[in-house]
Amino acid sequence: MEFPAYRPRRLRRTPALRAMVRETALDVQDLIYPLFVKFGSGKRDEIASMPGVFQLTLDQLPSEVDELKSLGIPAVILFGLPEFKDEAGSGAYAEDGIVQQAVRAIKAYDPDFTVVTDVCMCEYTSHGHCGVLDEGGCVMNDVTLELLANTAVSHAAAGADVIAPSDMMDGRVAAIRSALDDEGFSEVPIMSYSAKYASAYYGPFREAADSAPAFGDRRAYQMDPANGEEALRETALDIAEGADIVMVKPALAYMDVIRRVKDEFGYPLCAYNVSGEYAMVKAAAANGWIEEKRLVLETLTGMKRAGADIIITYHAKDAARWLKEGK
Ligand code: PBG
Ligand code: ZN
């Protein structure tokens, strides 16, 4: 059909008509809220570059879960700030590590609230890299796999519902899957950060999680932002190794990758709307340069339209409130 027989504006005439033909719906049930947990008590410390996001001590978790549940947000992903860091990142897989304790605290308070745990070494290593180093300062892939597997098992043992490896070592999904299965956690799914890029958009996170590399950068293990085909190969590997949910991270500069991964594999797909994406919006909003509510809902809807089923986002609480208002 062509104009004048076809007039697209006919279906934009009223709010009811627009709602009827709307193709994509943003739903609070698809959102995961990131939490930064640390030792101590009575503290909620705001992250300077991420207004509205806090590092929380363990005792703050029950009230945090209450707030999230009242907003309809079903899940958190946990990042931990350990008491001390060492070369081997031993805080990552310690039975009484910060994430392990946080999972137990949340599950003791509410067993039905979904807890995802990020599995990586960078918050726990003294050098801030995502694995253990050889003498030349290079991250050793196969040695790191065992530590990641131990970390994953310790999270599952604490009660984590989903294990999310973000380190970008080769073979980590297989290593984690077999360790989980061996230890009796064959029902615990893996959400793999399959296409994770070496991105400048992680800047604020590294302040939040105190995980900036002490030297060099992550380009020898995270992906080159210029590559799309490689994202498909990475994702294919993770699926072959047993990933249940795949991920594209960051989201905003990688909408094409989200779409390609969804089209190619049809797998449950998570987009990570990362810290730098959040910080940019907050900074512009604080200056009165953008309409925050409309912009955030537009961005999150765009990620769903691109092919994401799940979105990890620091905007989750605001988005949940705005979605409620709109109903
Ligand atoms: C750990 C990890 C990072 C993020 C999630 N897991 C940082 C990094 O890889 O440097 C970034 C999340 C964000 O920016 O919001 N590897
Ligand atoms: Zn890492």
C-alpha cells in the first residue's frame, strides 16, 4: 500500500490506538538492579559518579530488598567490595566472602527474591585484573578458570539463583558448568557476559566497585568495540559450553550486536545498561539538559526493541516508578 491509501498517522491519532499497535513493552519484571555490597554496618555510601546508587553494608540488604520488591523489581545482581585484596583474588571464592554473605543475608530474609551474582576476580585482586597474572603481568587464562569455578560454586552454595561470569576468560562457561554440576548445582543457570567489550563506559563502575586495573587495561581479554562478527563467535562458544542466558555489554553503543545475537541464536538475552550510560544521563538531567524520565524509558524500550529480554540497569528503581505512574 502507498499514500494516500496508506496513511501511517491514522494509527497514531489517539493514545488508545497507539497503545494497541505498540510493538514493544518495557516491563519491570525484566529488570535487574545492580547492588554493591561491603563489610561494616550502618552505611549507605553514594557513588559520586552515579547519583542515586550506593555501596551498602550487609545490614542494609533487607530494607533494600523491601524497597525493590515494593517497586516490583524481581532481581539484583551483586558486586562485592572485599575486606582486603591479594594477588590471587582470594576474597572472590572465600566461603565467608562479601558476596557469599550478601547472598545468604538476602536469601535468609526472602528466599523468593532472585539473586544473580557477578563472577569475576577484578574486585578482589590487588592488581585489579580479571584473573591471576604471570610474571610478565599477563592474565593467565587456564589458571584463572579454576578460581572462577570455585567462586561460582561458593556463590551457588550460598544460595545464588543465577551465576553471571564477567571475566571474559576463554572456556569459563564450560569450567563453571562442570564445577556446578559436580557440586550438585546442576539446576543453577549461567548468565554469561558473552559479548563484553573493552569499554570506556565502565568508568563509574570501577569507582563503585573499586576495581580499576592498577596497570594497563582489559583489552587483552575484553572485546574490541569495533567487532560484531566476533560477538557472534563468542556467543556461540558460550552457548556450546552451557550458557543459559547470554549477554551484550555495554548496551547503548552495541544495539546492533544485541539485534544480531538475538536473530542468530534466539537465546534469552540480557543487555547491560552500564554505569557510564547511567552517569551520562544523570549528569545531563542534573543540568536540566534532557527530560530524564522520557529519555530513560525511551532508552530501555530501545534495548528491548533491539532484542533484549532482560536489562540490567541502575535506572531500575526510577523506571519502575515511572512505569507504575503510567499505568
Ligand atoms: C567486572 C565487571 C565490570 C562491570 C561488570 N562486571 C567492570 C569491568 O569489566 O571493568 C561493569 C559494569 C558497569 O559499568 O556498570 N569484570
Ligand atoms: Zn573483572
